[in-house]
Amino acid sequence: MTHTKLATSLGELTVVREDGALTGLYFPRHWPRPDRTAFGPRADAGFEDVARQLGEYLAGDRSAFELPLKANGPDFDQRVWELIAEIPYGQTTTYGDLARDLGAGTDPRDVGAAVGRNPLSIVIPCHRVIGSTGKLTGYAGGLERKRALLQIEHAGVLRTGHAPAAGLW
């Protein structure tokens, strides 16, 4: 396990890798706070692919990441993160929609908690999950960053000539 810090247009990000797979991508003051003792030593080499792909994404030149991922968490969280990973670039869904996709009896608040525990912000695009009224709701990096990520994607969708994503953000 090693980590580095990357300067981006959204601020500094801490990136964590284990055995070549990306296991964490965290904002300053990330909420909930990750266990920093699990980051391993800092190693500024070996993160070039992550830096390049994040830079391309934030510039609006990349719509999907091609990185090996290993998101650690309970089975329920894993299922939620898998659904989030399927949300198309430039589109949004709601916590309630994800709960319905998971099956009868799934509480949207439980989905929201799992979304909040996503260790791979941006790469597993939890910023694409919004409230049932179309309002932006909590995001580990703060609502301004969530809005910025959605605006990057919205602009990318418009550039490609596809219909813009719905939403009030």
C-alpha cells in the first residue's frame, strides 16, 4: 500500500494504491474521514496513469477511467458502488432509484450511507447521485466540487452532441 498527493483543478487529492490497484481517492477534509494509517508510505512515482487520467477527465477530455480498482467494503456497499459505476457519463440518478434497483425493502438512506463510504470518489462517480427532487446532496468533497464535476460532464455531453443530462444542479 502506497499513496501520493496530486494537485488538480479541484484541489489536492490523496491517491492510494495497493498491489497496482487504486484503492482510495480522497479530497482534503474528505467526509467521512479515511483511515490515513492505511495509506501506507508516500511514493510519488507510480501514479502517473492516475494523474494523467484525472487530468484528462477534469479537463473534459475523458469520460471513463481505465484503471485497475479495488474498492474495499461490505457486500451491500460493493453492490451500491457497482450500480454507481454503471451510471452513464453526464447522467444522474437518485438514491431512491438505486434503492429500487437493489430490490424491495432497500432504504434510500442506507444507499446514501453506502454512497458516502465510496473510497474512490470521481472514479466511482458518486457525484452522479442526487436527491429525489434533483437537488445536490452530500458529497465527500463538498457540494461545490460535486457541482463542478457534474458541470464538467454536462459540458462534455454537449460537446459530443448528445442530449444533456437531466437535473437541477
